[in-house]
Amino acid sequence: MNITRENIDALNAVVKVDIAKEDYSDKVEKILIDYRKSANIPGFRKGHVPMTMVKKQYGKAVLVDEVNKLLQDALKKYLTEEKLDVLGNPLPKAQDDLDWDADTFSFEFELGLAPEFEVDLKGKKAITQYAIVADDKMIDDQVEHIRKQYGKLISQDRVTKDSEVTGVFVNEEKEINNKATLTLDKIKSKTAEKAFIGAKVGDVVTLKTKGLFSDDHDLMNFLKVAHDDAHGLDVEVAFTVEEINTRELADLDQELFDKLFGKDVVTSVTELKAKIKEDSEKQFGQQGDQKFLNDVTEYLVENIKFDLPSTFLQKWMQTAGEDQLNADQAKEEYENSEKSMRYQLIEGKLIQKYDLQVTFDDLKDFSKEMIKVQMAQFGQMDPQDKELEDIAARILSNRDEVKRLSEQLMSQKLLELYKKEANIKVKEITYDEFVKEFYS
């Protein structure tokens, strides 16, 4: 067997594989002998079928199968030994005149080669890292929410501005039929608010969904409609009032503090606010980190310039998926995924340059921390290490979970790298400002 490569340019090459008779003949002969031993052909005893008949019936199929196996193994070994960084998979060049009755065969494969480029995280332009802070208003609002949440329900005869109203939303055309509890401060529409005020149990309030809430996503929660249906939904719904309550605010005392955080963890209103601030900013940090990660990704893709073997990749995409694509569909698919491919190449360079690795011990520790957070949400604040080890072992026995966790952990390592190495500027911003600027 002989393998040669012709470099068309820096991003494209053609590999030629020549296969001689001695490369496959022994293997083909052995398989045909085994076939002869088990062949069941009418008119011949098992194991006594003439070899000429076995070759005539099975020879071509065995030859094709063995040559294809040789090709795949040879290509894989060649790419590894030559240390070729290829994109996609080798594409066989069409050979309509291939003669399977010949003794030697030649096959050609197109290769798309990964580009050569350097990654420097210290760009001239600083990337903003947002430090999201919980301001006094947010903390006071959260204290108020806690007092309402743990306060005493008091029944009312009629709806007032401070009421908590339970009822059923109905619209037959959109198949809406959902029981929900809401407070009037959720309602944006002044007309809708006016329709609620003074209503009593059993009354039916007719509401227009367009502009009903400040955020259309609330329609998903209260009406149980799909995300795509919630945006721009413009129908009338009937709300039948079933229950009207107001809440007597809970006292900010030790009993409430213990209920929220455990015994004596918080002992004063000052400590309560400090705890709310700490917990909120920890949660905000995750959103800030995600925004920062997205911004760094965008910056790297836009500023690290290199060419891709676009023609090859579009041709490869035509047959790479479950469904075959035509040339126009492959071009569209390539254009949609080009940024993602570029970032994957940049990420690979960074992982290699900074020797970022995810070890099994890293994965085990990461999964245990994840389990602890989940258990804390259900009130299990101090799980035993053996219990964590056992749950982590079950998770890590699942290949899909290992892949998912590995990706999450590598993303975390890259985030830490960006914070350390990239040219960044830190900007403090309140959560309301953050949401208004990036999500409104």
C-alpha cells in the first residue's frame, strides 16, 4: 500500500491511496474459506461447496468490504502519523470507472485542513466585565417579598390594589384553561387593573392579553401558553375569580430568620439584608459571567482572522448529516455555523496553548459541588461525603453525563483564563440596569 499527498493550497489537499493485491488477497482468501465451511448451497454438502462457486457468489462483496476497511484504517493511521489537523472528514473523489476486477486500486480523498493562526488574549480593546450589584432598593424589595411570602393570608370580600387573586383563565379558541394566583402589581394594563378592582368571588373579569403584563413571558406562567405563542398574543380571556386574599406582612423576627436560613445563621435585619445581598450577587455573578463569556467569544471570533476551506466544508456538509443537503442548503448551513466553527478552532488553540485539561478528579469534584447545590435547594445543607461520592459515581458512569459535565467544566476553565489573561475593564452595574441594557 502506498499513500501520497498533494497540497493544493494551505487549506486543501488530496490524499491518494494505492492498494495492491498483496494488501488484501490473504484476508479475502481467509474469509472466503470460512464462508465455504459454513455455506449452505442446495446440491452440495455443507463445507464441500467448490471454492469457484463461493468466489463467484461472495468474492466481489468480500473484496469490496475488505478494501474499504483497509482504506479507512490506512487513512486514519496516515492522518495520525502525519499529524494533520483536518476539518470534517476526508471526502472520497468520485470514481465512476472503478474496475473491481483489477488487481490494484487507487482512491483519492479531498481533505480540508485547519488553518494556522495565533491567539493573543491581550487585545487592544478592553472587554467589559460586568459586576452586578444588589442595590438598596432591590434588597428592600426582596425583604418586602419575603414578608409577603411568609405573611398570614386574610380573606377579602372584594379585590383591592393589594389583593392576591386566585382564579381560572379561559379562552376556548386558544385552548387556555389554567388556574393561577396573581397580584395586581403584575398587571401593566390600567384597564385590566380597573376591571379587577371591586370584583368579588364568582365574578368573571374579561381581559385582553396584549399589554396585560409588563413582560409577555408572564403569559407563559399565568395562562400556560407556549413561549412562541406568548409573544404578541392578542386575544380576550375570561378570568373567573375563585378566591381573594390579602397578606398581613410577617414580622422580621428570629423565628422568620431561622425558617429562612437555619437556626441563628441570621440574627438581625442588618444581617438579613447582608445575606440577601450576598446570595443575590452570587446569583447575579453567574449571569455576569455568561455575558462576559459571550462577549469574549464574540470578540475573539471577530478579531482573530484566518481563512477556512469553505468550498470543501460546504461539500462535506452535503453528506455529513442524517439528511442529504443540496449545494444551496449546504451553503446556508455553512454560513449559519461558520462563527461556531471559528470559535471551536480558537478554543482548541487556547486549550492547547494554556494546557487546559479536565481530569477525572476534576469531574468528580465538580459533580460533587453541583450535587451539594442541588441538595441545598431541598433543605439538605450538610450531606455526608460518602453520599456525595455515591451519587457522583452514578452520574459519572453515564457517558452522556460525563460529556456534558466535561463541557461545562472546560467552559468554566476558559472563563477563568479569560478573567486572568484578557484585557478587561470591570464595570459595576445594578441588576435592573443590567437587565434593561441587555435584555429589554
